[in-house]
Amino acid sequence: MEYTLPALPYTYNALEPIISERTVSFHYGKHTKTYIDNLNKLIIGTEYESKNLEEIIKTSEGAIFNNAAQTLNHLFYFGQFIPPKVEESHGDIKKAIEKKYLSIENFKKLFSSEGVSIFGSGWIWLTTDDRGNLSIEKGSNAENPLQKNLIPLLTFDVWEHAYYLDYQNRRADHLNEIWKIVNWDIIEKRYQSVIDKVK
């Protein structure tokens, strides 16, 4: 199986001023493509050549894992955005967040602060188990919740290349601003696909 860099559902400048066209160009157009290209080379002639990204992440290690996880992490990350607009969570994901974290605002503050607290590079995730129970998970480097048999719903990238061109070392500002481009329709669909199996 050969992986390719899919076209984004928006133009590279559509997320401005939250994420600049320059950052999307480097972060998605170059960084993400490099992970994909590396993965394609690494899996040739291995047991992973015919596996999908989720299977590779759950069963591999070393360079293959790093490039597979970073491929999936970045596709997941960039696939959850829309051009800036006033949009709030809704549906079952809103109810689940309010039940677990008391309010959407409390959840956002906790999620962002947990992301700020990650030492070095990594990812902050909102996840669910197969019963619909939410949790916030922190991962270093390329770590992905699939390794813990959790299902990712939302993620923010805290590698410096995700924000340095726009925010320099102000990670907290970057994380607080990203909420303005989260596509809650996508987060709701991701969560709904889990709880539909529970009903």
C-alpha cells in the first residue's frame, strides 16, 4: 500500500489568522509529506506493506512507527479544521464533555493547559473508549491513543513546527487560538460513530 498526501478540504490560507498560509504550507505541505514519503520507503518488503495506518501504529516500533503515527496524527489534525467562525460543540459530544468536565469552557481550559504542560514535542488528545467514556491523553513525540486502545476524537499538535512561525515560543497562545478553527461537526461524527455501536 502506498500512501499519498491528500488534498485538504480548504485552501492553505483559509485558517488565517489562526494558522498562517506559510505554516500550513510548511507543516502540511512539507512536514506531513515527508512522514508519508519516509513511511512508503520503510515499509517496502516488510509485514507492514499491506497494513493500514491504524494497524501499523498498533503493531510497529522504531522508525516505521514514528512515521506511520506522525502521518496519521497530522492527517487527523489538519482534517479537523474549518476557516475561523463562531462555532461551538453540539450533539452527543457536547453532552459527554459537559458531563465529564462540567462545561465546554472548563474542558477547553483543561485541554489547553495539559497541552502546554507537555515537555518537549508531542500531542494532546481528546479520546473515548469503546463505551463512549471521554479522557484527555498526553503523548510525547509521535505517540497516538490507538496504542492504548483508545479512539482519538480531537488533537492539538504541540511540536514547535506547528506554531513557531506564527506564535514563536507562545505555545499557550497557539493552543487557545486553535479552538476558533475546530470543526465540531467532525468531532461529533467521530464520537457518534463510537456511541452508535454502543446503543
